[in-house]
Amino acid sequence: MSPSYYFSMLPAHQIQSLYDQFKEKLVRFDEKAVASTGLSPDKTTLKVRTLLLPCLLYSASMNNANLIIKLNYTGIQQIDSAKNNGALKLFFAVSGKNEHIQININIKIIEMKLLKAQKNAVYQLSAKYINKPPDDYIVILGKLIEAQSFSPKKEKVEETVKLPELKQNMQRLKKINTKIFCKGKEENCVLETVSISGARVIIEGARSEYLHNRVMLKMKTKRIKGAGEVLGNVTRYSNMQTINGLVTILSISFDERDIPDSYKIWLEELIKIFVL
């Protein structure tokens, strides 16, 4: 499926309006987003000095991107020698034409999180854009965000869940040691969003068995005494293909009657650190 718009053929003032309106909005590039934008995942690369590294665009905004990438020792050395600077190369299908447009964005890697240790280890890279992105990128992302507009009821819930993402602090949530417990089994996961009413976590593999199950989340960070522990129900899941296989994104809803005071205190401290 190709996108139905014509990139930066829009007037300059409309492009600037898209940027101003959506510059803080982070969008996950799941299968629907890839299809609607015409992104070519197999062409997405990170250039660091002379290396051209295949990667997966996990999520992006007008100012930031999160990438999934395999790195060996040479790749890590190159990133270090380049002082964490690189260029993200994206290719998008042009509507009505059998061709692609290439978009290059200079980035600064601000965090590397190891997802899976092996010879070519899998990392999640959080990067910020060094300059304002090209007009083509602004139009593509802006139109995607417009297409994903929620109904008023759903929008209110989403804003609540994404509270700690304000001021682009989402990547800092990934520093929180998070475990999910279900039916006596414990697994590590990556915390993506969290609030008083729910959370979203990323777990390795295709994990549909979590759907509609009762779980407990345990979250710890060195900056807050104690742990945030809370019960919830998995209300939704989605799978996403990464370089090293599938991951599952779980949406967890907390029942107000089951939220302990200790979690409310822990979350209040978390918001003070990451949001305010």
C-alpha cells in the first residue's frame, strides 16, 4: 500500500504547521504505520562513518527516533569513535510511481539498551535529530499522525497513559528495571509507558497468551526507594517484527480498586523525576 499524498509538494506554511502541531508526538512504526507511509523496512539503515548498518525504525517523532539494530564489536567501536553521531537513512514509496524517495537525517545517539546478548547483539538505540528533519519527513510523519487521530473518548485515555512521555522523556523509562509476573512465571520486559491507570511494556517473542490475563508489574529505579508494584489486566497486544525476531507490546490496564498506596507514592516520585 502506497501513501496517498505527495510529500513536500505542500506549501511551506502547511509543512511548518504540521511540524509545530506534531513535533512532540511519538509514533510507533507497526505494520499499519509502515504500510500507510510506504516505508521500506528492508532499506532502513544507520550510517556511522564508513559503516552502513541495517536497522528497524521502532518509533519516531519530529525530533527523535528509536531504532532496533544488531551490533558487533566493530559497530560499537565505530559509534564510539564517531562520538555517537550518525545518519538515519529512510526510504518511502512515492504515491502512484514505481520509485522511492530517500530521506537522510543526522542523529545523535543518546542511549543504547541491550535487548539480547549474542555475537551480533541486539540493541535499542534512542537518538535525537541534530537538525530539523527534511520537509518530506515532516509531511510523511504529520500525515501519519493525522490519520491515527483518536476519537475524543480514546484520546483522553491515551493522554493519561502517555503522561511520562511528556517533554520527550520516554527513552528514560527504559532505564527502569521492569519485571512482569503471570501465573507464577517471571519475565523481564521493557517499560514503554506508565501512569496511574495503566502501562505498556515490550516483551521478547510472540506472546499472545498474556491477553486477558491477570499480571503484576514490578518496576525499580535507583533514583526511587523501593519498587512500584501493581496488579493489572492485559487488555491488548500487538506483535512487531525486529531484526532478531518478534517482540510483543502488551497494554495493561490497572483497576483503581487494586492500586496500592505504595504504587501511587512511587509513581508520584517517578513523575517528579521524569516529567516535571
